[in-house]
Amino acid sequence: MEPFALLLVFLIAFSLLFLRKLHGGNRAGKKLPPGPWRLPIIGNLHQVGSTPHRSFLRLAQKHGPLMFLQLGFIPTLVVSSGETLKSIFKSHDIIFSGRPVLKVGTKLSFNNSNISFAQYGENWRQARKLCVVELLSPRRVRSFQSVREQEVEMLCAAITDLYSSNSSSINLSEMVFALSYNVLCRVVFGDKLGGGAGVYQGRRSWFHGVMAETQNLVAGFCAADFFPGWDWIDGIIGQRDKVEKNFGELNRFYERVIEEHLKTGKETETDDAFDKEDLVDVLLRLQKEAPDGGFLSTMDYVKGIMGDVFFAGTDTSSATIIWTMTELMKNPRVMTKLQQELQDAAIFNKTKVEESELQQLNYLKLVIKESLRLHPPAPLLVPRETLESCNVEGYDIPSKTRVFINAAAISMDPKTWENPNEFWPERFTLSGTDLKGQDFNYVPFGIGRRSCPGVDFATVLVELVLANLLHCFEWSLPDGMKPEDIDMGEACGLTIHKKMPLCMVAKPKMH
């Protein structure tokens, strides 16, 4: 939370102490999970820093893996171990499948007309089915192979050009984000809206700025999310105006994209036509068939879902690639072993790695799993809310309790993971753990009904980018830096990026 916003909440809260409301009902007589002592009005908000998953972990180490907090007026549960997570989802999956109504998320998702923020119910079920069957099915993911391979080729060409111009180092963080942006723009909105090769030279479009502001707003502090009924605080600190402006810009962009697609129109009578559809094509085709008043019956659903897929895919993929490259630079043993796998594979003498060849790279898959363990892109996943009261491990959990699953704490639990701070991909050779949310001790993409449906799309993109970066270039740190000099600080946000950009020297290999 920003210091100014926190100070303002303190002053207003205590000056209006007599207006305090007890949200969440009377909990007298209930046996709540343990938690830290809380202040009047603000509860435990003062104990939540700029990286909440780290703050929650420190508190959980003292109060336990099932911890109760009061964040403003909001009763909050933090889950920090796989064992506790299992006890919840084996018995209470549906009860823990709600979503809190968050002001910014609700507005920018067109009144929760998407998958991530939708309330649990029939519309959410239809949205998830649409995503699994139509938008992110294995066949649909394969249909975008040429997009991914073209963008990776442009990325590698841009890196080679920088080397040829005697550039001392490259900002790999910026270039990988540009790749994710281009891929998701083309996949969701269509080829014409991809940024082209220019984004790899630092050229940014108007939508880049809109996207960055959207992500900042969703991750930022909103008083109404913690003090329901106190929306006026957001007006005082300027949050409301920022959200309205950003919503207007997003809406205008989405309207333009939809209008252009409706003008061209595509029919999918053949396999060839299927392969040429972008996700807006799919949504508009299905929207025509939707019953009046039901799911997908209005354009708000189309806008909400296309934004959901774009923002989720862009942020998480780029963060995973950069954290993986960072860990490889800090762990020369793993880097050498991975390079040996690439050398031993049949692709050794080829100039690039194609998607069809990724199946040969088993160690690369282990490296990515280990990177996701140490750096889950969304360490607190998306917050949940209990749909009714229940009992977990002997504790009473009230209805309408906000729930944070600390995926970062779970994947670093020393009771489960041997030497949890060590980057050791080989640990997954024996465990057989996958990315589908079947192991309660490893949930980088979530768990239960509300786990992320985009695992397959994200995985193939991350694998393809990393395989080509390592196959096409020799990497070193600039200016005599040593691996231990790499700054591992985390930037705040729903998706955790590296705070300092990863800058490295890339020398093209001769194949």
C-alpha cells in the first residue's frame, strides 16, 4: 500500500471512529484461526508491505499456516501450507470458489464479465467452459504456433542486431515483455494489432501505456476494497478518476477492435479457417449464437474475456521467462546442463528451435517447473471469498471471508521441499509434479475449480522462448558482474516481476 494512502486512511478512520461498522457479522462465540493483534479500524493493514506474499509469510511463520487477519473491515484468511490447502479443497472446494467484489477489477472487467473476477455461478461456469473448450483448447493453442515462432524469430533477430551494433548489453526484461505483448496482441486481437518488429527496438504504441496503467490500477490500493461504503476516500486520493479514465481508454480500444472484426467477418467452415481465427473472432462468432439474457449475450462479455486473456497471458509469461533466465545466470551448473541438452538434441545444427522439437527438451521442462516454484508469477493467485461459513481444521471460517492462498509460501515450505531456497530442477525428476494444480504443495497456476485454464498456452510460449534464447546465444553478465551481484528484488503487483531489469550480453552462436 502507498504510504500516503495508508496515512490518509489512518487519519480519516480515527477521526470518524464513531462511524465504525462491523462488517462480516457478529463473530462472538466463533473459534477463529490464530492471527496477530489488530488495530481499531485498519486491523492488520499496517502489517502488509509492498510485497504482501512476503508479509503474509512472515506473519504465518509466527501464527501458523491457517491465519486470520482483519484487513480494514474485511475478515481475511491466509493459507500458507500444502497440507492446510488440501484440508480445505478436499472438503470445501465450492465454498472457497467465490470471488470478492473488488472496485477496480469489477470496473475494468466490465462488471466482472470475464473469468478471473466473475462471481461463482452459472455465468462463471459458462465462461470457464468457453475458455477450456474454445479459447485455450489444445487445438486452439496449436493454431497459434506460427505466431509464436514468428515473434521468437523477430526477438532473436533484434538481439543479433544489437550485438552487431556493438551494444554492450541488452535489457532482456524489456525485450521479453515486448515479445509477450506482440504474441498476445496477435492471438487475442488479430495480426494487425501486433506491434511488429519495432517493439523489440523500444518503440511503444499508445496501447502499451494503457495496458501498463491498467495493471498498476488493478494491483494498487483501493480504499473501498477494505472499507466498504467509504468509496469517497478513493475520490479524495484520485483513484476513482484514474480508473474512469483508464476504463474509457480500454473501452474505446475494445470497441475499435470489435468494429474492425465485425466488418471483416470470418466463417469457420474449414480447418484452414479455424487456424486463421483470433480469439475475438471466436468470441464474436459465439456471441451471435448466445441466447438473450444469458452468458455472452452482450458485448461486455466479449470485452471482459478478451481483456482477461490478454492481460493474464502477457504479464505471467514474461515474468516467468525473465525469472528463469535470472536463475540460470545465478546457477552455472544448471545452465551448463541445459546447454548440454540442447547440444545433444537433434536440433543442434539448426538455426532455431521449432515447437515440434520442444518435446526433446526434458531438462528444460524441469528448469521451468523449478523457476515457477521459486517465483510463482502470481504468488497470492487471485483472491477468493467464502460463499458460506464452514469449519477447517477445527476453526470456524465465516461466510464472506476473503481468502489468500500464498502459493509462494507453499512452494518454499521446508516441511515439504528439501533445501527449498536452492534452485535444483532435478527435484522434479522424482516427484512427477505437473502444472495442472494436482499437487497441493505446488500451485503456481492455482488449485480447484478456479485454477488458471491457460497453463498449456503459457507453457509452450515459455518453453519456446527459453529454448531459442539458449540455443541461439551465449549469455554473460555485463561489466564484470558476478552471479551473486544480480539483484533479486521483486517489484510489487499482482504479477511479481523482477524489480531491476535483467541486462545481459548476448553473443550469437554459429550453427
